[in-house]
Amino acid sequence: MSEESESARHAMPGRLLRLLSLLQSRRAWAGAELAERLGVSDRTVRRDIDRLRALDYAVESTTGTAGGYRLASGRSLPPLPLDDEEALAVALGLITVAGGGVAGAEESSVRALAKLERVLPARLRPRLAALGGVAVAVPARGAPRVDPMVLGVLAACCRDREVLAFDYRGRAGAGSARRVEPHHLVTVQGRWYLIAYDPGREGWRSFRADRIADPLPAHRRFEPRELPASGPADYLTRSFAAAAYRHTARLLVALGADAVRSRLFVHVPGEIEPLGPDACAVRLSAESAELVTQYIAVLAALGAAVELLDASGEVRSGLRELKGRLPG
């Protein structure tokens, strides 16, 4: 064996990991791109792809002018290479997911953390042990439980830009069949929402994930549209503020709009209307009177004068109860 081929053989394990990392980073790669990134020939890339397949990684060949490769879902779970930062990020995610409203996530995350700790290099185990020992997620009270398999389908269709079909139950309990272009998943206070464009209704919509049933990819790609907001979280906040929920309240706060936004310590889904440098109006809306009452209490905790301009009867009753429980 020549010195050059011996060097290439010793470099192969590291090269396979780099190849796998590239395949995981985006949907498809041209063979020539992979060869350039790895500094090898097209023939070596083809051989390395065959080696990954032998290790049970489902690498598919793609058609096109130059041809290429994509990493698809396999029949079993092969080894997943992670760098130090990725491994700790996964561990932190497993710890915090227990509070995210995903059914069975607490027990599953503990099992996954135990498996992760067994395979981590020695240098990372103390940091993982520190995370597991001091980090605790507080579950969102009253948050509906979401099937993790449903979330998985939604996330995959968002990633792959694939049209999604599902049955949806609205706030009033009425069901409807939907076919949408999924954009993003957002979680707020333990609730999961899918943001998507609905061609049938010619507009953007947000869907509660716990109300989605039987989600299925339609096996049809779409070109993503521009979201009418600075980001998914901003869009969801705006849709909350504009929604006509059963329970509402409008308040006058003796603080500027920017000061209110910067001093809020939890997410409050409301429309904040500037009224000058030292005042703003806040419109709150939610499905439960208790939730609107909690939002008002959060605003009152900012330390500025808060005046109730309008509210539904149940919200007013909740505020009277809250006031009666406070000392003095």
C-alpha cells in the first residue's frame, strides 16, 4: 500500500463524520460540492456514501444535471455524531422539554439523558451531570398535551417545505379539513402552534398543535412565501392580539410602549398601542378569563399605574376575586 493511500485510509473515519455532518446540515448536496468540501475526488465521495449506507444511514441519490445525495429517514436509528456544543445543547433541550406540553416528554427525556451520558466523552460528563443536577423545567400549568409524533410530522413538513394536510378542531369545536404550506412551529407558555399559509383561505393562519389530528405530508413541495412579520414569534404575537377571543380587556398603562415590552418578565400576548412617551394602551384577549386576569396581574407588577378601560364580565369578576385575596 502506498504512503498516500495509507494516509487516506487513516483519514477515512474523520472524513466520514464530516461527510455525515454535511448531509445532515441541508436537504441535498451535489456530488461535486461534497468532493470540494472534503478535498477528495468524486469517486472517493461515492465510496464514502456506500460506507455510510453500510452503517445503516439512508443516503439517497438525487437526480438532476449533476446528480447528488440526500440523507433520508432510515428503518432504524444509526449512530448520531455530535460535537461538544451540540451534545450539551441536546442535553439542555431534553431538560427543558418537560415543560413544553409534549405528552410523555418528561419520562422520555430522562431516558434519553441517561443514554446520552453513557456515550459522551469523559471531558463532557461533568458538564452534563451539572446540567442534570441543577436545571429543572417548570411545566406550564394547564397547558394541553401534544402528541410528539404530531409535532414530528409538522416539523418535518416545515423543514422540507412540503404541503401538509390535517383535520383541525377550532375553538368552538367545529372540525375542518386543512391543506396548508407549513412555515414554522412556535411554543408559547407550554402551547405549540403551527404557522402556515392556507391557500384555500388565501391567508396566513396559526393552528394549535393539540387541535391537529392525522397530519399527513401531501408529497408536494412549495416555494416558501414571505411571512408578514419580522419572524414567527412576532407573527404569532400579532395574531394573538388581533384575534377575537371570548374574553378581552383593554388597559391604560402609565409607561411607554417600549418600556412595557422591555420590562415584561413573561410573554404577554397583547397589542400595545403607544400613546406618548409615558403611556400606552394594551389590548388583551384569550380563551379563558383566568388567563386574561393573569396577564393583567403581570402588567400591574411593572410598578406603573394601570387603569382598566374595558373588560368582559368574567374578567372583571376575576379581578375582584384577586383584589379580595390581596392583603391590605
